[in-house]
Amino acid sequence: MRDETFRPSRRGLLAGAAALAATPVLARAGRAGADADASAGQSHVADAPVADRAHATDMVSPFGAHQAGITTPRPANGALAAFHVIAETPADLERLFRRLTERIVFLTHGGPVAEEDPKLPPPDSGILGPEVPPDALTITVGLGASLFENRPWLAPLRPRALSQMARFPNDALDAEITHGDLSIQFCAHTQETVVHALRDVVKTIPDQLVLKWVQMGSVPVIVTPKGAPPESARNLLGFRDGSANPDSADQGLMEKVVWVGPANDEPDWAAGGSYQAARIIRNTVERWDRTPLGEQERIFGRTKMTGAPLDRPGGTEAMVPDFAADPDGALTAHDSHIRLANPRTAESQANLILRRPFNYVNGVLRNGQLDQGLLFICWQADLEKGFVAVQRRLDGEPLEEYIKPVGGGYFFAPPGFQDGGDYLGRPLIEAISPASQDSSQSG
């Protein structure tokens, strides 16, 4: 059965919440991420994770024209969670957006935890202590295609390219960890902050958000020596991930690659937003670890230790391969990951994406194999021209013998919000026609 058929009623959830509130003791006891290599930029701003208790006071403002957590420098820990949404009317959806905004503002700024009646469930999980540190936390909200389905008052405003994530030939998508009405990406220096923020949202908005799936992830902390070129973190196949990411600090480039603008033919409310493509990609690390090094490098098209393109021996990962000088694929095979993902042609410049992935380790599968891989996340202004176009070029690549996408989804991150009474999703709410609102409320 498709997961989007799950439609829990608000009445049922409210009844459950009331029951928990009536039994505080029981309630208290019960709450006891493949290198897409799809661009030719040389900066690694989004690929320099830092994680240190000394940085716990780092604060990333949640306010602005765009949501934080997209072009923001990537910290060491992250998670992507997908939810079912309970919102029967525009007023319900506005209420959800306002509640999310309230939690985003508090959690990203940090502050003391409120003290309440000890006979009631505590207002905070307590895992960060009496004061919540900002810890460079970003919380990025995305809307899934299913949010717009079966809601006549919302369907006309669906982003043009937003759809359910289609199955590609190598996919083995598990419905339990695929799609969702709404996604929330949490990123911070430490895993505890990520977990704390996730639990806060689950606890404070249980009547409107039902957790469907979540995937945690992390990336190695890279400390670049002074004067040395920047390095990208490695994925669990041992190769550098993000060697040719566009420069996320280049605002002009981001306007073309990441942010929805007039040229994208999207609804007016979507201006300043971005498409998120998320993939949970399992790595068959046992087989990979028994593959000769030369074959691994041929599959990726890069030197494993340095990350340099194979046609740049002794070089660095920042060097751009010259495929035109290697028309027969003698140095970089035509079916290598690097060459398929980004052929470095004038046409392929339209397919640039901003990658922001995390490695994940989930334990062991029933067959005794390690459950490890990549929580692949990328952002783009046009989903079809971005991730989808790149993935179609990668279909059938040799790397598929060692990877298996099993979950994820497509989501659209609305534009950001400002300080002083604004809230996430306001342009979407204001775009809902009065007639549609009256019809939904009378029905």
C-alpha cells in the first residue's frame, strides 16, 4: 500500500494527546548518507564540517530571504525526517507553519529551559541540560507532493516540478522510508543537538505532525592546514564527496543553481525557495572493500587518496578534468561516475546541483551485512534539470554494483521568513484564494 494513503484524523490524535495529559506519570514514562559530482565549481564552503564543544555558542540566524541549512556551511551532524501532516483547512496549515516557526526560532537561538510543575511531563527532553545551546543548528522545512494532493484548496499552488520520487532502474525503494507530506532537515555541530531538536518538534506538535521516517547522518571533521587547499569529507566508500560542489558563498551562482526565480516558471509564492532531492543510498561495503583499488578509481574517475581526477596525476581534488583532451576515455572512462555525472560541457552546466550529504551507519541487516551508506541531499532551483537529469545520466553506471537507493523523496523548501511576526510559509498561505478557504471551512 502506498504510504500517502495514511491519513490519521485530527480528532484521533487530539484524543490521544488528551489521554496522555490526563495520565502524566504514564506520559512521562512513555517519552522516557554517492558523490553526485554534478558541478564544476571549486569552493568547498558547504563541505567543511566542524564539531567541537567550544563552538556550542555558534548561532545561525533562521531569518532571511531563504531558509537556513541550504547554502549554510554544513556542520558535522544532520538528520532528515519526513512527516504525515494533519491539516484539513488553510487555517490548520497556517497554524502548523506558525508553530514550526516558533520552534525553529527558539531552538536555533537557544536559551534556558522553562521550569514547570514536576507532576507534569517536562517541557524539554533535558538531553542538553538546563540551557539549550544554539550549536549552529539549522532547521529546514520542505513540502512534499502529497501535501498538495487531496486538498483542493492547496493543489493549484503545487510547485511546478514537485512530484513523488520516481523509481530509477537501480532503486529498491522501501515505502516505509520514502516520500512524506513534509520534511525537516536538522543540522548542527553535535548529534545531541540534532536529536534534541527532532524530539522537540515531535513532542510539541503531535496533533499535526506524525513522524514517518528519519535518517541520521554525520560527516568527518576536516581541519585544513593553513595555506593548504581545502579538502572534502570522505564518504563510506573512502572517496571524497563534494570535490566539485558549486561555491555556496557565491550569491550570484546560487541564484542560478539553487534559488527559484522568475526564470523557473513557478507559482509566485515559491520565489526564493528551493527543491530538495533526498536519497538514502545503501553501500554494499563488504563487496566494495574486496574490489581492487584500480577498479575503484576507474569507477569513480578519481584517485582515492587525493581525490584528483585521473587525468591529473599528482594533482588535487580541486583540479577540473579535461575530458576534451581524453576523447577515447583512456584516462577517465566514459562510464566513470565523474564523467557521467558532469560531462563538463556547455549543456551540462544547466544541471548543476548543490550537494549536502551525510554518511550514515544503521547497524546490521538481516543477511549479516553492514547497513551503511549515504544520506544524499542536494538542492536546486529546477528538480528536472538538476538531480533528475544527473541521475538519468548515471543510470547503468558501474558504481550501481555497489550501491542501492532504498528511500528518500523530493520536497520543496518554501522561501525564508523575517524577524518580527513573520512566519515560515506565509506567502503560500496568502496565495490560497479566499473562495478556496471559504469552501474548505464550510465543508
